[in-house]
Amino acid sequence: MSGARRQSQPGSFLTVGVVSHVLHISDCHLVAAGTDLIGVDTQASLEAVLEQALTEQNPDAVIASGDLAHDPLPQVYRRFVETIRRFTAAPLLCLPGNHDVLGAMQNAQMPLAPLTVGAWHLVPLDSHEDDAPRALITADDKAAIAAHLAAASTEHCLVATHHPPVAVNCPWLDKDRIQKPEELLEWLSERSAQGGTARLRGVVFGHTHQAVDDFCGDVPVFGSPSTCFQFAPNSTSFTIDDQSPGYRWLELSEDGGVVSRVRRVDSFPIQVQLK
């Protein structure tokens, strides 16, 4: 990947000059007011994540990469944005996940458009299908992100999507990941090189409810933990982990470098109630 200097660990890049700080959250699974999800108050866990994160750093942007609602109603989506705004006025990019309904997000006027932050363009790639767990990237989705890349006037590009472009060694999750991801990222790299000035430097995603730091070809990819309950790494079927709610900070430098770290809210223990 041209311009980014990879060291021995994914997410560990040299940075030079001005750095933009991006808060990445995912899989909030907000439900109707006054209810919980498998015994977890997902509204409270989201607030706990935001409260801790905002004591550490003021973000230049926030990416929320899908499954923002478990009850995909316009009022739930409006509450999500209102919750974010109680903690930060930073530009917000939201994406739909497999538990979301795009029409309801649009009805709630969720911010779904790309963001420009410093030398970076943060671009959404819709991988969701309403009422289906699998990743689905249509011709229209590809046309939309190609247009975003062509319009970018920045030097660097970070793509945000919901589904993972890499396997995470959980068969029940891996079956729904983005298919032919190397081919897709190569296509995106070509579009960014041909259409505009921004170069693809990384991909962030959700869905896995666990931290993922990996590469897809030469492109670093970062999966954020959920702001509520986590899935157990290396599990062969649906299994809840005992890890705390989490989030990811991304430091994006003007030279195209990325530094990333995952943080946990240990003060919010998760106790699920599976029926």
C-alpha cells in the first residue's frame, strides 16, 4: 500500500505531522426505551463508552459502523444521535448493519454522508441487507463509493463498513463476511487512484463484537468491539464473552499513517441473560 509504512504489528504505523483523532464505535444495539437486550441496558453501555472516551480525547470525527439499533425504529435512531450529541459535537458518520433498516435511518435523518477530516476522507461502504445477516455489496453500493472517492480532494481515504473483510476464526460469523475482499479492496484502490487524489489507507468495520487488527492484502483493517456485549473469540457458535464494552481510537496522520488502540469500559460489567 503506497505511502503507508507498515511495521511489525497491524495498526502500528509511523505518524508525521498533524494527527486527526477518530472515535470508532459499533454494534450499539439500542432497543426501545425502557427495555434491554439479553439483560444488557445497551443505552447505558453506550453512554458509559462515550463518557470514558470523551475524558481521554476530543474526537475530530466519530464513525458508528452499524447495528446501531436492535429495534430499528426512527425514534431509536434519533435517540442514538441525541446521545452522541450530548457528549460531542464532532462530525458523525453512521452506517447500517444487518440489524438496521436503512429506510428508518434515513427517516430519522441519520448522518450517512462521507466526512473530510484533515488530510483524510472517511467514506462509507454499505455492506448491509435489511433483515439478513450476510454481507451484500451491490452494484449501486459500489457506484456510490466510487463516486465518493472520485469527489475526494484529500490525500488519504479510510473506508468504513459494517461486515468484516477478513475471517476472524469464528465460523458462525465468518460465513457472513464480505466475499472476495482482496478483489474489492484492489478495486477500491484503483478507483481512488484514478478518480481523485485520495489513496486507500485502511478499512474499519464492526459486526464481530470483538477487536480485530489485521491486514487484507496490504490494507490494514480494524474491527471495533461492541459498545455493549462481546462475542467470544475463536467460538464455533454464538457465544457471549465476558469482556467489557469497548471502542477504538484511530490516529490518522497527514502522511497517511494510522495508529490504533482499543479501549474497554471495565466499570461497566456485562451480565447477559440468555433465555
